[in-house]
Amino acid sequence: MLEALPVLAAEVIGKNSIELSWNSVFSATSYNIYQGSSQIATNITETTFTVEGLETGTEYCFQVSAVNELGESEKSNEACETP
């Protein structure tokens, strides 16, 4: 299990898109992305991810977790934005 947590930031980058970015976690091999309680992406190997197709004027909140061969970390801070 990973003890370090990613620190997540969110930024509106278009009418219907939010870019998520986070710090690299030592020994993480990939990252999982969550929107609310739903996992929306797995096995992400970069430290950015773009969420597209969002509804303008609606707030969206996300979290990220780090993954390695020992398991998954706790979820990061929650980052919210409204495109």
C-alpha cells in the first residue's frame, strides 16, 4: 500500500472540459481517477487527465489515487470546478 497521497488540482480548459493534474507519488505505477464515488479512469500513467463532455454550469468534483503492486492509496483531496 502507498502511504503518500497525490495532491490534486482541477482547471477548466474549455467549455465542456476540466484538466486534472497531480504530483507524482514515489513508487506509484499508475493512478485511478474518481468522480464522486465512481471510478472514471484506471491505469493512468501520466500525472494529468482531461475529463471531457461535461455540462456547462455544473460543478464536478474529482479525486485521484496512486497504485502500485502492493495496492491502492487512499484518495487524494477533492478538487472541484465548474466548466
